[in-house]
Amino acid sequence: PDKETNDSELDKEPQGGDEGGTGSPAGKSGGSGRESTGRQGLKKGANKVADKAAMAAGPEAVAALKAAQIINKHKTLKVAVAVFSLGSVAWPIAGFFFFVLIIIIFMGGPSAADPNDPNAPKLTITKSGPTTASLNEELPYQIAISYPGQAVDIVITDKIPVGTDYIDSSPPAKFDPATRIATWNLKDHQASPGAILSTVSTTLSIRLRATANDLIVVNQAEGTVTPYVAPIGGGGGGPIADGYVPAAPYSNNCNGKWDFSQWPDQNPLGNYGDPQCNFSQDNLRKLIEATEPNPEFWDIWYYMIVPQESVNYRPNAHAPGSDPVQCSLDCGGAWGLYQMGSSTPPGQPPPAKGKNGEFDRGDVNWEIQTKMAIRYNIDVIGCSFRYWQSAISKWGVYSC
């Protein structure tokens, strides 16, 4: 930081500064030095809506608008509150634009284990076999498992239906007669038991015997996944290059997950943020928890900083340095999930330095982006979060 900032200065208007980070306008002491890509987009949209609402309302409009961020253990809410005093003719038009403004401001992120995360690998289970049976008839079933990601373990359970007895299974399941549930831990059924599962495609089998006549069999196997996230060192130490992967070409867009033809993914490097196509919000949350030593900071990173800085969890997000405002802060641009700096030229392997040192790097794969941001917050600005305008409500609250 340029100098110490006392509590009385926190309410002052943020000012630009060299020490600040890439995310947004700098605070007085080591604050952000760039406008985040997310906030740029929000400002443009909000300004247009506000202009139209004012024109529709005319001179009778009196508005007060306040946005407040409330963060708790599980979610972040962006709440917009407005008061309008409008003529009867202006109300329908202004009300519509105010509704649009609310939509722009409300951008809550999903939970870390959100099954609706479109980027997360999905577990597919397909069970096939007889649906009817006669007394003493043997019933063979096949359970096909597919998971395109890496996992510490995948647990498959199959509760056998009433009117059947368990005979056996392959590979052998753990069968509990009391609950009538057969359980497979896939980590224990591979060439190297306990090793990390990767791109799983396998079939389990189970045999039952009918204990009733004219039996209709209705059941379905279920599964849970414990995703694997490669460790890349703790937030306060470890080689900064551990886990670095060079950028992939634009053609490697992870089956359409990223669109490099338009903002915010458009950038000079290609797929620098997700070169292995292993990014998901669930994996990001797990990596934050494995890398950030202070659990109080996990939600700040995941719900407050990343979705606002990167326009909703986009590791290839880029604010180009060619923009006059951006270049006045850092002509190298703002990069990645945390909108940090870049090497010169961009894309050099760590420990090549960014504008504010070796930790001011966002032009690297998402795992290293996360490690850089956490290390910068700890080692450079004393856990103050002053690099990120999106975390302004936390400036000066914490210290290392």
C-alpha cells in the first residue's frame, strides 16, 4: 500500500493509484487500480435505464437509489431500494425501467454445490433389467456409470425393492440387509484402489431373486460425487508456479463453454483461464476453501468478488488495456476471475511479474488466478481486500 489508511478515510471517495489492483478504482491505500469488467457492464446498463426512467418521469420524479450488499454464510444479495414520486402518466413507463434496473443489480451467485451449475461435470446413471418377475425368478440388472470429470470418489447406492432378495453383485457391493441397500465406492474398484477417478465410464451388475409372484419391479440406483480439485499450495506460501498450465488456443473453447468472439471472454491470449476445461463453480469453491487459510474469507471471494469482477464466474474475462479509462490505470488490461494484472507481454509463466509484483497476475489458468489473488491479499495488502472495488464493504475490516 502507498500509505496507511485509518478508519475515517474509508468513507471517502476512492481515488486512483499505482499500487491498486486491476479490479476497479483504487482506494487510498493499496486499493483497486482498475474498473472491473463486471462493474463496467453493470454501470453501462444501469446508466441507460436510469436515463430512460428520468425522461419518462419528467420533472415530477424524485428518486433515491441505494444498493446494499449483504453477505452471510451461504449467499450474497444485492438489494436495490428506490423511491419515486411520479405523475400518473409516467408511472407505467418508469415502473418498467425500474424493474429492469432491479434485474441488472440483482446478480446472486449459486451455492458451491449447486447442481444447476452448467459448467460442472454431471454424473449419469442408467439402470437396465427386468421390470416384472415371477416367484423365484432370478433378476439380473446392469448399472451404467458415466462421469466426465475427476473425482475423489463416486458412491453408488441401489436399494433393492420389496419382494426381492439380494444374491450378489460385481464388483462386490457392500450390502446392508437392514436397509436393503447395496453400496459401491468406485475409488475401491479400480486398478489402483484409492487413486483419483478420472473420466469414469463403467458398469456395475447386481442379481436379485423374486420372493413373490407377479412382481412389478420399480427401483433406481443413485449416486453422489466428491469432485477432485488439484492442490496448488496454501494461501500464505508455496511455489507460485505450482499448477500453472499454458494458455490453450481459441479453438479450445471447452465445447462452447466460452465465446472468445465477444466480451467478456474476448482476449489476446485464447483460452488462458480454462485451458484444461476443468473449471466449474463447484471446483472453484473447493479450491478457495483449500487455498484460503481464513474460512471467514471464503464467501467474500466466492460470492462477492469473483461474480462481480468476472461477470458471473468467467475465468477468461478481460478488460482490454486499449480502453482509455483502463489504460490510465494499467495498459496491460484486467484479467480473469479476479480482474488482476498481467505480465509484459501477457501470458508469461510465473514468476513473471505483473504491474504490482509477482502476485498481480490474472492472465493465467483459473487455479493460479485464485492462488495469486489470495497471496496478493495476504502478502501484499495485509488481508484488507483493498485491491477489489467489489469488496469495498470489507476494506479495513480485516487484517492478517
